[in-house]
Amino acid sequence: MVVFKKEARKPRHSMRYHAWMLLDGGFAKRHCTILDLSSTGARIKLTDSGSITSDLSLVLTGDVRKVTRCRLVWRKESVIGVEFIERT
């Protein structure tokens, strides 16, 4: 019998931080609000809950050259959960 060890969830920090979401390789951008943040991902409220691809990027600062690549993990109406892939 194989027993899987459940990985502990990283601490989350609640916030209301306005950010940008980049789609389509950076050609489209949308406003969003980060609701909570951890070292591995975030829960995000979308302003425009149109189509979101599984690969997207977040701009957490005013400098659009500093993006965090993400992968869509879950979605419930206008709130999504993303996992951070890499930060440039």
C-alpha cells in the first residue's frame, strides 16, 4: 500500500492589491486584484472574467518588465487560483 504524504500548504497573506494580468504573450492586459498571496501562488479576483488561458503572467509592480509567469489551477466565477512558475 502506498501512502502519499500531503504537502503542507504555504502560509497565505490576505490583501487587496491591484495588479495587472498579461495574456496572449503580453499582448492583452487586464486589471485584477490579488486577494491572497503565498510563495507558491495567489488567489485573484478578475475585473473582466472573460476567457483566461492556462498560461498567464502577473505584473505585481509598476515595472511591466518584471512579470511572474503563472499557471491557472482553478476557477470559480470571477475568482481564480494560480501557481507561480517563474519570476523574471
